[in-house]
Amino acid sequence: MDSLYQDLFWFLDQDESGNLDISELQDGLQDLGVPQARDRGKKIFTTGDINKDGKLDFEEFMKYLKDHEKKMKLAFKSLDKNNDGKIEASEIVQSLQILGLTISEKQAELILQSIDADGTMTVDWNEWRDYFLFNPVTDIEEIIRFWKHSTGIDIGDSLTVPDEFTEDEKKSGQWWRQLSAGGIAGAVSRTSTAPLDRLKVMMQVHGSKSNMNIIGGFRQMVKEGGIRSLWRGNGTNVIKIAPETAVKFWAYEQYKKLLTEEGQKVGTFERFISGSMAGATAQTFIYPMEVLKTRLAVGKTGQYSGIFDCAKKILKREGLGAFYKGYIPNLLGIIPYAGIDLAVYELLKSHWLENFAKDTVNPGVVVLLGCGALSSTCGQLASYPLALVRTRMQAQAMVEGAPQLNMVGLFRRILAKEGLTGLYRGITPNFMKVLPAVGISYVVYENMKQTLGVAQK
């Protein structure tokens, strides 16, 4: 084995200096046909350069590969359940079930095909080692990490299940970089689609009286307050991203610990419950900002000079309780949204893998984004009536002559006066913002990950 590693080093050492710099390593991996050669080369170089002199000498290279081989051996043994020296499809299914991930035999066979070099539909240690030699994974969890629902996409609806991070990501500080990248992407995405978001709120609150449509709504807003008024309330929407993300992430970790025993893997059900409860906790913390966003969006030009002026006037006229108007329907909306979003996402991804995946088990970014956008849309359809009632409760104190109704009273009034379609007023601009929000968020997210040095998976 040592001779193989020696040959590899001298192949990569193009200038025969006895040292590898990062570009030399990346170019060499690219010549060997290693996927994502630049990202993998960077991680190998960072891990292997023990003395941090900006070079990888022969001893460091050999030590990295030998240490990496030990970790690969442990991962191999964790999959080889019957200890026969070969990994079969049934063992992959069994191992992933232990990790809380259910896949079919066919999907397991796809995993095998991507590693199997001799066509036997089993993977021995040599095939496993050769496949993962330049892939800086350390355990089986990292090998299947791309299955996570973690595209980091924010479409401005703050009910989604939080992202998960491995212990390595937490220790290395990758988690805060990834959350920061997601937060910045969310801010840019929300700002870009803010006119559609404000139109949605206006249609939810005033649509029944003025029979507002999309074009008429935009005209009315521009006529009343100019082009800048299309972004009214967006500042609050952006400001609340950071505290909401932080609380959601912290609460998610705590709920996972409460729902699982020490050392136990988190399954789909536990993840859903933990995510829903984390979403509820985060919403409780930042809910007053949701109220401020709605009031600013519905308010007329000059009614409020800013966020603090709005908060001061609400507190003076309506008291502290006004900052939690609509809280109950908002809380009730989290469960159907998170549950349907997660279930539909997994269903769509599994369907793609079963019917369209030919030679890969990695669905790829485009497929994951498509699944995420569709699952989020389904979640919104289920929770939208509650979101509409929440918005009306937040804003009804501003609407002249509007009675101050509770959640049940508002539901009855909307159904009696507007029918079932009244519960979905404003959903068209809400759906219109999904695709541009996903696209913008993804582009910014990927660029920010590179800028902040987030390790590529």
C-alpha cells in the first residue's frame, strides 16, 4: 500500500520539488479524474499541512492518507454487517435505516454501482478504498450527507425545518458560516421579491373590499406612496432573519436532545417534531417583528416614520398584547407547513431516484431545489388560510370600521362574506415569488459559501 501512495505523491509532484502546493494538488487530482477536484484538494491540503507552512511534504501526504484510510476502514466495517468483507445492497439499506434514512433496494443498488468497479454488485475493501481515497469523508454519516434537506434556500416563509450540522461542522465553525451564507442569501432574496410580498399582505387585508388584483394592487401602492413604497416593511423582514435563525438553530438542537437518547440517531419523525417545535420557539421570540412588518406594509405613506415609531405607536394605542395578535393561527400553521413540506420533499426526491436516476444516487442541486420549491408550495397551500387569518388579526386595528375578531370569528366572517376562496386571497403573488426567490437565494447562497469559506460537500 505504501508503494501506491508513494507513486501517487510523485505523480502529483509535477515539479519534483518533494513538496505539493495547493494548486499542484488540485491540478493533479483533476488529471486523475477526481470529482470536485478543487474543493477536495483544498480540504486534503488544509487537513494534511500539519506544520502550516503552505506546503504538503511527502511525510505529511503519507500521514494524511494513512489516517484517512483508518477512517475509511471504520466506515466500511460499519456497513459490512455480516463481516464477510463485502458490502451488499441489503446492508446499505439496513445501515441507513439505523441513521434514520429509509431507502429502497433499488436506491441501494445505485449506491453500489457508483462504487463497484468489477460489476459484481458488491463492494470489497479495495473498491471502497479506491473510491474514497481522495474524498475527505470521515464516516458513513458524511458519505450520505447529500441526502439531507439542507439546500439553505429561504423563500421568505419562516416555517421551514432548520438545517442539521455534524459535530465536525460545529467544531470547525462551518455551521455559522453556512447559517451566515443562508441569512445573507435570504436577505437579498426577500429584498428582491419584497414588492410581491407587500402585495400579498395588501390583498390579504384589503382585497375583499377593493377587489384588488395584481396589476391594480401594484398601481394602487405606487400611486399612494411611489416606487419606494413597494419595499415598505421589508427592513423588518430582513432584520428578523438573524435572531430567528439563531433561536431556531439553538432550539432545534435542544429538542433533538430531548427526543432522542444519547448516541441515538435522529429519525424523520423526531426531526419533524424537533423542527416544528424549534419553529414555534423562534416564532414566539420574533413574533412582534412579524406584527411590525404587517403594520408597516399595510400602513399609508407618512403613517410611520420607521420601525421604532411604529412600535411606539402600537404600544401607546393598543398595549403590549397587540404585538402578539394572530399568534395562535401562526403557531397552528407551523405543524401542517413543516409536516407537508418535509413529507412531500422526501416523496419527490425518492420518486426521482426511483424513476430518473440512472448512474447516480446524488440527486444534484437542481433536483433538490425543484423538490424544495414544490414541497414548500404544498406546505403553503395547507397553511395559507391560517397565515391569512394571522395577517388580518395583526392588521385589523388599522382597518376603519373593522370589528376586532378572534381567530374563530375571523374564519366565520371570511367564509360567510367571501367564501372558501377568501381564505386564499393573495396566494397568487405569494406563489409568483417562489421561483425568483429560490433562484436568487441559491445564487447568492453559493457565492457567499465560497466567500465565507464553507466546505463543499
